[in-house]
Amino acid sequence: MKAVWGALCLVVLGAGAANAQQASQDEAALRALPQAFSAAFNKHDGQALAAIMAENVDFVTVGLTWLHGRADFEKYHTRLLVGRFKEISHTVLETHVQFVRPDVAVVRHSWTSQGDKNVDGSARPQRFGLMTMVAAKRNGVWLVAAVQNTNGPTDGPQARTPEAEDIKSPIVVPRPK
């Protein structure tokens, strides 16, 4: 009987270790999504950018355009990256991962960019923002299912607002100097 209990304990411990290893691998894959986004953005490659998106992705841009589906996402970003954003440089600053379920996670990352232009062709100042991605594991691959991209203010103090005093945010987005 002791041998059966011992074997059962080994199986349970082994399953726990396998689950922990899988969770660690999943978190690494999720943390890689913002980096893959940034790398494709900096290569100005709309197709590579779309490759990390789910087929039915919903993406809300900082300009308040809601893109639905990978095809429209790719079309929009390809046009943007060869046009007004052809000289942009995008950098991921901090990343935070929160699992909702083992196959769904929220990935937030702060970012900065510079080198892009406004619609009228004028240069934009360095920008900071926060992107929230909802990622889903489909057929063993993490894909971005939904995004809300938020631009921070491009002027004003670097300090947080007084209402945020004594509140610790997991990611604090820098402000322009």
C-alpha cells in the first residue's frame, strides 16, 4: 500500500512540475509577443506584424481606428509603415503578463516611439504609450486576439497625476521631459 501511495505522490509531483514548466514556457512566449511586435514594427513589415495576430483580431489603434481581422490589420499597418511611419523606431519598455486561464492571458507593455509623422507630414515628438493585448493559445501557439493601444500625452510633466499618488501601478508609462 505504501508503494502505491508513494507512486501516486510521484505522479502528482511530476504533473505539478510539468504544469509549472508549461506555465513558465507560456509566460516566456507571451513576453515575447511585444518584442515580436516591436521587431516587425521596426522592420516596417506589416506581414510579419500580422503573423502574431489571430485571424479574427480586434485592434484599436492610438488614433482610435478599430481594425477587425488580420487582413485589415495587415493592410492598415503595411500602409502606415511604408508611409508616415517609415522612419519610426519603436521600443518595448516593460512587460506584464496576467493569466486569465491557462490558454488566455492579458499582456500589457509600455513603449516609446520616435521618428513618425502626423497626417500633415509634420514630425511627431517622442511618444510613450501602453498597449494591452489579449492573447489566446490556439493549437499550441499564442496569438494576439485583441489589442487596445493607448498613447500617452506628448506634453506636460513627467510626474503622475495627483489622483495616482500612493497607487502602485505594475507599469508606469514615462512622460516626455
